[in-house]
Amino acid sequence: MRRYDLDWIRISVFALLILYHIGMFFVSWGWHIKNHTIYTWAEIPMLFVNQWRLPILFLVSGMGTRFALSRRSIAQFLIERHNRLLIPLVFGMIVIVAPQVYIERIVSGQFDGSFFDFYPFYFEGAYPEGNFSWHHLWFLPYLFVFSFILSPIFIFLRNNSKSKFIQLVGSLFKSKIGIFTFLIPLILILIYIRPHFPVTHNLVNDWYTFSYDLIYFFYGFLFISIGEVFWNKIKTIKKTATIIGILSFLIYLFLVYQEPEIPLLYELASIAKGLNAGCWIVVVLGYASQCLSKSGKWRAYLNQAVYPFYIVHQTIIVILAYYLYDADISGFIKFIILLVGTLGGSWLVFEIVRRNVLTRILVGIKTIPKNKNRI
């Protein structure tokens, strides 16, 4: 049975991603192009969102994988993953990301010339030392690798839905605090792996991000496998999770601005970070299952639009930001221009690419059977 709440969560998280990337233009954190005025106050809401926006996306992807494997063999699943992840990734790296790198090099003074002059140099070396990059599309190779290495385990769990392991997971959700035991591996990663492997998104030496997101992806598959036991627990504890989420974020916010090199403070901040992320994921899932269980008029359209929006949105943001970063207008006006321009530009691209079979493949939209009407 299709869960419409998961579709709405996916749509909402990707919409939040657009807002987050627009926000990166205005804060002090490293990004591809920065506004001439920085607004440090905006870092607090962005820090809040940053704790759980990507984990819940990997979790929901793992849940979707469980549904996908219910009617596919492992070979069919991996072919589908290849077509919907790697083809858009290659297309995005060759076509979509190049303007972002070009603008970075122009703004930093590393290149002087037109985009067409720069494009041959785009393929020289891997970013950041070189130019060739997947930038914001890093989610796609990670998701493909996760799907590939976990697929044998997923097939085993699918074929052994009554196994002792599945029963053990279900029993943890039936206990009062058993659900919080799933945060222990994540907190250990935050304490012991994150300090040694800064986030790079290069897939090779990015062991903190890789292991952390891999677990959330696995959890998504696992939690769907135990059925209604999971959803009943989520609905029961969502209010408690809200309170714990607020308190843990306030603690994390306090600790993160202290001396990070003090081991005890770092460990406490890591515990607060892991607990905060887990609680807000419970909150989102719990309230979505309660309030967003219906398809709605726009769900199918928006669900189809999410992927093309994700692929093109950051390039549109960076291009617009290039013409705004030194403009003598207020930050609010710049934000509105970026928001309207990014949404409008992404929608225009989606409306163009969804009408052709080849372009649908390039941006990961499922092809339409001949006997089906377009959405």
C-alpha cells in the first residue's frame, strides 16, 4: 500500500532544501558564492534544520526501497537505481553543475572569460583543486552505493520477514524507550568518526557522512519491514519527541558555541545532536502520518517535479546570486528574488523536460507507458 505521507515528506524536505541553499548565500558558512552582507542570525534556524533534513531524506529513501523491492528482483532494482540515479548524475555533472563552478572561479578571480571559454577547463581535475564536480548532486552517488551494498541484506530481510532479527526490532518499538536505542550507533559515529573525517561529499574519504547516512537509509528499510508496530509507536511518542527535540536543540546550540576542543563538551554536543535529529524525525513522521495520509490534488504532480527541481535548483540560485551578491539592495529583496526566480526557473525546466522521453530519462523522471496519460 502506498503511503502518501512519505510522498508529502519527500516533497516538503526537497522544498526545504531550496530554502536552505538560498540561505547559504547569506550566512558565514562556506558556500559557492556569498552575499556581500552576512546575516549570522540566520544560522540558528538553518542549524536547526540541518540536524535532520538529510537524515530524514535518507530514511524516507530507505522506506521507499522497501516498497520498491517488494515487487522487484535484486537485478531489476539495481537497474532501476542505475537509470534513475547514475544517468541524471552524469548528465548533471556535465551540464548542470558546470555553470556553478564557472561562477565560483569568476567571483574568486581564478578565471577571466566567458562560460564557453571556461567549459573545456571544467573537465580538468576533480573539485576543489580541479573543476569537475557533482556539487549538490552528491546525494545521488551516495544513494546508489547504499542501494548496491545493502541490496543483498535487503533481499534477505524481505524474504525472511518473520526472522528473529525483525522480531527483535519490533519488540524494541513495543517498549517505552526501545526506540532510542537506534540512536546509539549514530551518536557513536558523531563522537568517534566525525572528528577525524570532515564532510567532503567526495564519497572516498567521507566516512562520517557515509556511515551516518548509510545507517539512516538502512533504518528506513528496517522500520517499514516491521509494519504497523513502527507507525503506532511514532504516533504515540510524537509529542514527547517534540519536547525532547526542543530541549536537545537548545543544549546543542549552547554547546556548539563553547570551546569545541574540550572532549567532554564535544561528546555532550554529539549526544545532543544525535538525540535532536532522531526526535525531530519522529516528530515529522508522526504528524505526517496523522495529517498527510491522503493523496491530495497536487501530490502526484509535485512528487514528479521534486527530482528535476533538485537537479537544477542550485545552478539557478548560483546564477541569480552572481547578479545579486554585490547589488545595493536589502537582503530581504535579494531573498525574494532568489526564491521566486529559483522556483519559477525550476518549474519552467520541469514543464519542458517532462514532455519528452529522453529529457525525462536525463532528469530521472519515470517514463510514461504509452497507454497512460501524463500527469
